[in-house]
Amino acid sequence: MNLRRDVFQAIADPTRRAILLLVASQTMTAGSIASNFDTARPTVSKHLQILIECDLLTQEQNGREIYYHFNPVKMKEVADFIEPFRKMWDERFNKLESIMKVYKFKK
Amino acid sequence: MEQKTKITAESGKQEVVITREFELPVELLFKAHIESDIVEKWMGTKVLQLDGKKQGGYQFETTNPEGQVVFKANGVIHDFAANRKITRTFEMENTPFGVQLEFYEFEELSADTSKLHMHVLFESVEQRDQVLQIGFSWGLNMAHDRLQDVVKKLK
């Protein structure tokens, strides 16, 4: 249903939070990130992919290596603890509005 | 992007104000709050009972695909003025969130636009903060706090 992954679901995973912590302190390659975990490399890659999909990490090609950057702007959005609550209501109200617009049309 | 739904929750207070403008006549905005089948659609819950009148009440229930009840809420309607105001209580059953007192004010802005003003009072500051953090209840731990610190430094 959602094309973009849910950012809150992304940070609910402990491995992904650990990855964010690592990359927040310095830009790293996938290899150096993976070397911090016992997890298999493809598993780490999958986690990186999810973090990129929800904009918590960005990629930068540098020669043969891909470097991963932490995106503080996105993280700040998450850090604002009221935001999920606001979004919940915003989505409900968007739905209400579109339902009633159709309702009006039908009358 | 402009945020249509605005939330005010001052720290240390036991209230929340939610406002939202709609491209709908106030009559339709009000209707969306009192007709069971419409409420079901936008709230995403089943409405077992909804008696929109003074001293009326309501009951919501949501079940998962396995048929288990995952959300149950109810309340009584204290005041009811068509297209203007609903005062009601709201309680999520089997949660520590307590009872909320909710004031819904419906305002006509023009023939085709309206505004909803929701003023929600909680029993305590703690309960309000817990409810505000519902979206955050995915088991975040220390790592998250540390991340917040990092973000603060980057600000």
C-alpha cells in the first residue's frame, strides 16, 4: 500500500537504530557499517536499503565506494514526538474530507 | 508543505488543542461526526452505537482480521448542538489513558469551508503525554534518546 516505508517502523528495529547511531557520528561505507555487526552482510544491506527508502540515510558515490550519510532533517521530524499523533489526525481528517466531498456530489 | 491539521500541546498542561480547516460546508463536517457509517470510514473503526444527542453516547470497536478486539472506546455525549458543538467524554478501554473530556466546535468559514476546533482535557499531564506518544509506542529505547541528542547537536 505505502510506496515509501514508514519512518517509525524503520527506527523501531534495534539494528537499524544502531546503524543510524554509527552513521550519525561519521559517513561510512556499507562494508565498514557491516563490520560493526555479527549479522550477515546481506541483512545489513537490507537494513540500509530501508533506511534510505525513508530518507534517514542518503547515499553518495565516491569512486568505487558508496558512502552513507545520516539525514538529520528527517531524524528531527521523527524526534518531534507529537508529529505521529498529528499525522494520525491529519490522515483521519483527509479521509473525512474526501468522503464528504463524494457524499456532497452524490446528493 | 502546509500542515492542515495543527496541534497545540504546551508542556506541563493536561490539554491538547487540535484544529483543522476543511473544504466542506459545516453541515457536512458535522454530519461526518454523527453518522455511524461515515464515522466508521474515516476513523477506521466499527461503530457499535452512536446516539448523537444530549445525554447520548457512543461505542467504537476495532477487530483485527483474526477477529480479536484490538481497540475499544466509548463515551457519553454531554452537549449537542447541530452544526455547532459536541461535548463528550472519550475513554479507550483497557488502557491506562483514563477518560478525556472533549469539546468539538464546528465553525462555518464560508458556504463551502469550515473549521473544526477540538479541545481535549485529560485527567493528568502524564496521561496526556502518554496519548500524544501513541505513535511512538513501537518500543523505542535508549538508542533513540541518544539519536535525539545527536540531532539536537546538529540543529
